[in-house]
Amino acid sequence: MLTELHTTESEATTREAVNRAVSTLHAGEPVALPTETVYGLAADALNETAVKRVFEAKERPSFDPLIVHVPDKKSIRDVAEIPDDLDKIVTQLVETFWPGPLTIVLPKKPHIPDEVTAGLPTVGVRMSNHPIFGKVIKAFGGPLAAPSANRFGRVSPTSAAAVMDELDGRIPLVIDGGACARGIESTIVALEENEPKPLIRILRLGPVTADDLKKFGKIDKSRRNEAVEENAPEAPGMLASHYAPNTPLRMPESAAEFVPEPGKRYALLSYRGQEKDGFLDLVDWEEIAILSPGSGRLPEAGIRLYHVLRQLDQLGVDEIIAEPFPDRGVGSAILDRLKKAASIR
Ligand code: TXA
Ligand code: MG
């Protein structure tokens, strides 16, 4: 299959790209679209055949459910059944964080196909704030199921070039909307009625942090996606190894823990490139990639993480060594992704 790549540099090319995306989606084909987190592979969420094409292109196992993206805030009620006792917190979260990088898991409406939710009774819903995604979904006029536009288990794409690396020849259309502003997948939460405050279970850490969420409910940091794990008993731990480059990646707890082996070539993924963090002088690094040079900003490190991992993956080194990141703010999401990338081997 020939994969077309459309740019959105001018008003005219944007109009053309949006029209092309909408007609491809209406034809039941998947389209890679930019979102503010990572690029998504979108399909008509109400068309089972279109959704199956997404799973095929990604080689994604059918037990892993897709996030449903909606065109506006009120449409959450078209795809999810909001229990009365959660109505208040859902409204608060939507008003505070949408459009944006927060996915809310709720009971699904019956017309959402099982293919989308992997047979679960719930659906993850999100509204993206990317202007191109917004234009496409509003013109399309309905919900779009969209997982990250990478092959299963690999690093999520944060640019159109990265999508091409992953899916060239497997899908008909990629819309280039530039680099993603957040660079890391959305925070996913499940909600539970609880007194005096509802429980917010963080299923996946992301740009919306536990600190951002805590005023709306009681944070449960168990961080386990039980719904998905129970759904896939034949593949326990499969979801633990994820977000991985091809090159082995390791994240030592401290610099002292890293003992280089003679003759091996290493690349360093550094937070801020400071000597005092202890890693710079450990070995003659083949490459040192610094995510946020200087005093270090975690959101900036998050934006660049996947882009830089892809670059390091091209070097052909024996191992990528990642410095430990501070477990706060977006740093917690970065740590989570690096642990998952490291656990693959
Ligand atoms: O930022 C994002 O969320 C991106 C962009 C494209 O929107 N999408 C994304 O989708 O990261 P994906 O499919 O790569 O990751 C979504 C994860 C799934 O792996 C699954 O674990 C979880 O969301 N998920 C989806 N529906 C769920 C549900 N009903 N219950 C629990 N977890 C769910
Ligand atoms: Mg993904």
C-alpha cells in the first residue's frame, strides 16, 4: 500500500489535508493524525471493520482497548454512560482538562463496538487539543478511535517522520501537523464513587499529574490497569514491556550502579547534562543526548523523550543508559515509560 503524506503548512494545504483525512475515515480506512501528546492512528470508532484495520496495521493484540476521541466536551455523553454519582467529577475534569491530555475511563454506551473496547464494559474517552486533530474530527462529525501510531510495543511517534518509520506501507494516509507539544501519551484515569471524595485511579501516568488531579478526588496510585490485565490473562506482564526502542535500554538507580563492560558502546540519555548528576564521566559515551539542558525542566524532557530515544536507537550502540528521572510532575510519567522500555529484556 502506498502511504500518502500530507503537510499542513498553509491554509490551502491544511484544507486539502483535512478533506483528504475525512474522506479516508468515511471510507473506513485508518489515518495517522497529530495530537498534542503523540501521533494517533485514527479510525471511525463506530465502524468495526475500520477499527480492525487499526489493529492490523499496528499488529496490536485484540485484548488491548483503544481510546475514543470525541469532537467536543458534550460528546462524552454519546460514547460513555456517566453514573449519577460520578457526574460531578466527570464534569469538573472535562471542564478543567479538556481539550487536553486526560483520558477518562467510564462505562461504555452499547453502540460502541466491542472491537474498540476489547470486550470491556468501559471506554476510555479523550478530547485532543491539537488544532489539526480538532479540524478533522469536527468535520468528520463523530467519535474516532485512535491508539498511538506505532507498531505494538514500540516507541510512540511524536512527528510525522516517526509515524512513517513505523507504519509506511501499512496505512493510506499520514497528516503532518508538526512535532507534538507534550510528547508523552495522555494520563488515563478510572473513577470510583467513594465518600467523602470520589476515587481517582491513575491507570497511566502522563502530562496531567497526580498533583493536578488531587483537588478533584482521592488519588489511588496503585497504577494498575486491572481491567486490561484481567482481560488478557493469557498474556500477563505483556503490557509491562512497552514503549521500547530496539536497542536494549537500562536505567540504573544511581551512577555507581553502572559498571561499563570493556569493548561495549554506550549512549547516555541524560536529563539535564550536568556533571553533578554523576553519569557524564562514567565512560567514553558514543553519544550523550540531553533532554533539558541546564537546570532541567521535566515537561521539556517529556516533549523530547521519544524523539531522542528514536535518534539513539539509530546509532547501533550496544546499550542505551538512561539517567534516573525525578519522581515528580511529568518526571513520574517519564520514569514509568523508561521502566517499561527497560523491562522488555
Ligand atoms: O495520548 C494518548 O492517549 C494517545 C493519543 C493518540 O490520543 N493514545 C494512546 O493510545 O496512547 P494507546 O492505544 O497507545 O494507549 C491507550 C491505552 C491502552 O493501552 C489501554 O491500556 C488503555 O489505554 N485503555 C483504553 N481503554 C481502556 C479501558 N476501557 N479501560 C482501561 N484501560 C483502557
Ligand atoms: Mg500506544
